[in-house]
Amino acid sequence: MEDASAAIAARADQDLRPSSPSLRRRRSTVDRAWLALGLGLVLWAAAGGSAQTEARAAQATTTSSLNPFRADGRKVVPGASLMPFRKVAATDSTLPSNAARTEAAKPPAAKPEASQTDTAPNEAAPATTAPVTPTPAPAPAASPSEAPAVCVADEDCGGTRFCDAGTCLPRPDTTNILYLYYREGSFTELFGLYWAKKSPKGYRVLAPFYWHFENASANTATTVIVPILPISWTSGPDEKSFGVWPLFYKSNKNGWALPFLGTFTARNNEAKSSFGSVAFLYWWKRQTDKNGASGGWDVGFPLFAGRHDADGAFTYALPLNFYWRNKDDKNLIAAPLFYWNKSDKGSGLYSLLGYRAREGSAYGGSMFWLYWFGGDKKDDSRYDVAPPLFWSISRGADSATVLVPFYWDFKSAKSRTLIALPFIYNRDDSEVVWSVFPLWWAGHDSKKGSAFNTLFPLFHWQHDEGGKQTFWISLLGGGGHDETAGTSSLVLWPAPLMRLRNPHRDFFLLTPFIARHENKDTGALTRLYGPFYDRRDLEGHTQVLFPLWWRFEDRASGATVSALLPFFARRNGAMTPARSWACCHSAPTGGPSTMRRGRTMAGRAGLPRSSS
């Protein structure tokens, strides 16, 4: 609205300044014209001729114009112009002044003709000489060189020409029909409502509905129409605007406005400033200085007020709210609710419910002043504490978390101990142990290749060296093996079952029925199956079926003894019992060695040895 109004006012102030006597005369003439409208057809020719004659006379004597929108600013003879908004004095310093143009328009003074009886210079003429009446010379016609070829307004073209589309043309005849129709050069007026002029600064007006102003040199145009509410728009190289008055206005150069809501923004691009309001309640201003620093102020009366610039700012808002800034240090207080601070080094927010702060790489805070947290990103540390129940502290790969009394967790790069009753877990480098306390325990060592499992008190099993050594024990027995040593063992209850094996011996026992033993070094083998006994070794072979049958064999001599007690006994063949018994007690024919083998076999058989 301000843009269009300013454009219209500027144009009217430049081109439409009235001359009071002329305006009074025109109004009286228009009144007479309406009264004589019935005689218009009869008086048309005479009135038109009279108007042309009057216009020519006025043009020759005063060099004025009846153009009602002229902007020449010259002194006009009363009654010689219809300009309703004519300026008192010209403001364009590039145009000649009023006095200069008036003096230039006057005809040159006539010089007295020289008398045939001219006297010498400085000699006075005789008093008897009759005065000579001078004949005024006609005013010289304006040559084309007196008027410039390019113009902006009529006054740029001198008194005998007018400006049309930027070119000075000879002034044409003027037409005036009872002041209801008036035309002079590029200017036209009709019924006092339509006004038009064709020039670089032209216009068309149909009052009060249509207003249009153009400026060809600036390539701008402003239009206002008034159907119900005034509508205006302006277009130019760097400016566009549109308005519906008094509802809405927008300009890409001067701002925008909603007048009926008391809301607007006014800009001054040359001063790099802007000013505005919202509902006439909030007022603000912004401005940028030559260094590019911005500043301004804000007022929301009576709620708040503040100002700011590049160096600092301060704002107060009801009831106890303060904001201030000093360079990069910003502060805000909303008493008694919170305090906030921010700078290039960190920030902080403190309230009745807790706080949150940061400085450099370190940070910290609290929630409800019961839970506390913090840390430092630089050394990868952190803590979370809700005393006395919860604690969590970490730094790098090391950490400790405790929830008393249920959860305990301690970690490092190579170890961890976790207790979440009844579960227990412990890791120390390659060794791992876990448990469901107190019944089940298990673990392994990946470096040693060992592992174990225990279900207390029922079962225990373990192995070492990647499974080469194994041992187990339970309520039913136990056992194990060693692949490296080549040993194994087995014991079972309640019927005692035992099996022992190593590189030297192999023993098996199933009490009370079966027993077996083997000596792998000597090759001796002993077996017991109930009442049957059997033994083999390098010296011989013994078999017994307790308590009746006995048999002995001497491998060195090949001698044998067999007995079925108390009925039968035989040595080295078929012999009677008495003879076999005598052989056993007499000296053998084979010499001492035979006697020794005989005693040995007799001793094995439980028979009495001979005394010899």
C-alpha cells in the first residue's frame, strides 16, 4: 500500500500541481458548460475556433500549455493552464530555471533605426530633432537547434515544441470543446475524468477507477484499479508489487503488508534495513551495517523487549526471564525453572529436575538428582550411577557394572567375571568357567586343550591335552584313560568292577566272580573265574579248579603234574598214585635240576616236597 500510494503521490506531486486561479476558472467553465450542454451542437464550431485562437495566443505570449499534468514548474499567467496539480517550482536541476525559460521566451527588444543625421559618438542629438518611433522587429522563430532532439518532458523542448515519445516535435493545434474534451499534442482530457499523455513518463487516468503511470527510462509501470477495493500492481526490472487495498500488499523490493491485521514488513534495500509489525502488538527492526554485521530490536509490549547486534544482545520477558549474549557466550534464565548457557567451549542446562553439561570432550548430567551420568569422549570413559544400588563405570575396554545384590559384571580386555545369581561366568584369557551355583560347574582352557563338567555330587568329567587324557567319576564308579601313557582305568559300583590298563599291566576285576591280570613286560597272564584259576608265564602253566583238580606244567622240561584230590595224581605220564607220590619224594634220575623242577611243580601243586 505504501509503495503504490507513494508512486501515485509522487507522480501527482510532480505532474499534477494546480494553479489556483486556473483551477477556479476551469470549475466555473465546466459549470457553464453543463448548463449550455443543450446548445453544444450549435456552439461547437464557434467554441472550437475560439479555443484554438486562444490557445495559439497563449502559446505565443506565455509559452504555456493547457496540459493539466504538465511538470514544467514555470510561472503561468492566470487562466492560461488547466494543470490541477502543478508544482510551484521545478526541482530538476538539469532543466533550465523558470526565470531562464521565461527570459528565453521573451522576444528581443527592438532597436531604433539609425537617423540619416547621426551624430558622432558621445555627442548629444540636437533638441530640435524629432524622435524616431521604433518599429518592433518580429520575434525570431525558434530554430531546431534551440530545442534538444531528445526529451523527457515538454519543457525540455522549448516553448514552440512538445515532447512525444522522447522526441521534440512541433507543437500541434490545440482542441478544446467546452473543456469537456481537450487535446494538446500527446495530452488528452475528456469530461474531467479521463487524462492521458504519451511520453517516456506517460500516464492514463480514468478517475477514480483506473490509474496507470509509466517510466520508459526506468522501465517501470504502476497500475491502480478500483472495482470495489483499489487494486494496484507495479512491474520493473528489479521491482514487482501487487496490492488489494486495504487488505493486502506485497513487493519484492519494499516488503509486504496485511493492513487490516496490523501486520506488515517494510524494507529499505539501500539502507539494508527492514521494519515490521505483527497485529500492532509485536514490533521489530533489522539493519545490516557496512561490514555486514546485523542488528536490531524487538518489542512485544508489554510482554518482552530486546535488542541485539554483532557484539551482544539482551532480552527481558515477563516475569523473570532474561537472555543475554556476549560475543559467543549465550545465557538464558527462566527463574526459577532453569538456567541455560552455551559458548564455544561447551554448554549447560540446569533445572529443578536435573542438569546436563558439556565442556570440551567431557560431559555430565543428572536426572531428578538421583541418577548421575557423565564421561569423556577423549579417553572413552563413562559412568552411570544411581546410588546405592546401581553403579556402572567404564574406560576403554575395562568396565564394572553392579546392581546390588543381584548382578555383578567386571570386564577387561582379556578377562571377565559375571555373577547374576544363580549364574556365574568367569573368563581369564583362554580359561573359561561357568556355573549354575551350586550344582553345575563347567569350564575349558583353549590353550591347554582341557575341559571339565561337574554335576555335584553325582558326576565329574574332565579331559586334558585335547582329549588325550580323560578322567571321570560318579556314584556308580569312575575311570579314565591316557593315550600318551597308554593307560586306562574303570571302576563300577555296587558290584565292584575294576579295569586298570597301562603299557605294563592290564587288570580287570568283577568281584567276586572274575579277576584278570596281565603283565605285558613278562607276558604273564593270571585269570580267576569263580573257583577256576589259570596262570600262564614263561616258566609254565598252572590250572586249578578249587579244591579238587590241579595241573602244573614246566615249560623248560616239559614235565607235568596232574591231580584230582584226594583220588588221583600223575607226573610225566600215566602213573599210579603211590608211584607218582614216590617220584615226587625221591631223587630224580635226571640229577639236581630234575629234582628242582620236581620240587617247584610240587610246590605249585601244594604237594609235599621231598627232603632230598
